[in-house]
Amino acid sequence: MNGRTDLTELGEIERIIAVALAEDLAVGDMTSRLTVPAPTRARGRIIAKQALTFCGGPVVAQTFAQIDPELDVELLRDEGSAVEAGTELVRVAGRARALLAGERTALNLLGRACAVATLTRRYVDAAGPGLRVVDTRKTMPGLRALDRYAVRMGGGHNHRNDLGAGVLIKENHIRCAGSVRAAVTAAREHASHAVRVECEVETLDELREALAAGAEVLLLDNMDDETLREAVSIAGPKGERRVLLEVSGGITHDRLPRLAGIGLDLVSVGALTHSAPSVDLSLLFDVG
């Protein structure tokens, strides 16, 4: 691999990187300018100091490329691969000042991507193949493209990207519309034929009302396991019912195997992007 990796899969990541670099280098790198001779060249290695799911190599490459296209970036692991503590992930080489200018931004973005991918992989493994794990819009502001990409690299799937990407009727929409039936009926009358109408329900009565109104996806919010089993009984068995059943709220890693056995289709987990714990990475230079 090399630093010219295709960034198509990462959406607007080039803009994200540019904003992050501008934040860190608004008036340049004073310390490097004062202490590092301009001709100095260096080599660096990014090391995983814990077991993790690797994600964000192309982001590192693009970060350094935006600073100095002549820097050499070698990606040593595939995106989405599991690595152990001590694994060498990326090698960089070139002008020391340029490497120092991009070091923190590269590690910040790589660390964020690895954190989300690592947590997502943990949830996906616990859910098993029959229950699709999806993210939510509870992403880090400004970093949604990176967060959603990391979810995919961790084996998860993306929910709608933004408010214009789909119809998801939630509690406050229902309050404003007057009822579940009114909200679902209005959405079905005006939405494109290519768009599924999804409705959040918190009780079995709301579930029945949404079904009768023609909702195509039901978001079962904050229901306990027994209530979810009843919901599946009402909607019909998986593979035979006309709606998809998505569960959210109170989703923990330990609960996922139980949810997988209930007969649901999707589980949306905000924690994938709002609570991913930091991962431990290091970047050390050799000069010469």
C-alpha cells in the first residue's frame, strides 16, 4: 500500500482534514521552525499499543499529503483488519518539519477512526450474523463522514446520513402531527416511492397503529426483551412480515446475543460513535 490510497469511500474526508490542519497550523509550527533545521529528514512509525481494529490509514496518508505531497506514507495493514498490541501500522518519511506539522492531526483522526471501528467490531461480533448493527446520527460534530466510514470498516452498517436521507418519524414528530397514524399517513402520501417510511414506537399500541397506517420500518424504542418478543409476535416472524423491525435504546454489548434470538432485523447503537473509547497509538521518529 502507499499514500495514494483512494479516498472515495471516505466521503468528504479531505475537507475534514483541511479544517483540522488549519486549526492546528493557523500560524505555523513555531517549535519546529525554531528547533529543527529545515533540511532535516526523518522516518516515523505509527504503532498500535493495544489490540484494535485498524481504520483510517488513507486519512493518515491524505493528512501528510496536504502538508507536503513529497512525504512518503506506507500503509502496512488493511482497513478493517484486527491487529494486536505492538503492531506497526504506518510508516512515514520525509522532511522532519512537515512530519511534525501533521503528526497530531494524523494521530487524532486515526485514533478516532480506530476507536469507532474497534467498538463497532465488538458489537457486530456479539450480535452475530442475523442481526444487523447500524449507527445513528449521534456522531462527533464535523466528523460524520469519518465516523460512518469507521462503522463500516468495523463491520457495521450506516443508518441515514442526514435529515434529508430518509423518513424517520420520531416522538416529537408524532406529537406535532397529533398521532402515530396521522404522521405515518402524511409521510406515505408525500414521500417518494423509493423511500421507506420508518416510525419510532414506544408501546405495543403505537406499534399496532403504525402497522395499520402502513409504516414500512418500525423503530422499537426502549422496549425490554419481553415486550420486543410481543412486538415480533404482532408484526410476524422474520422473513414473513412486511415490515423491518429495528430496536434502539438501552442497547448494551451483553444484551446483543439475546436480541439476536428474538427475531429482529436491525439494532441501532448510538454508542458506536458517541462513546467509542480512545485507542492507544504512538508515532516516534528516527532522524537521518
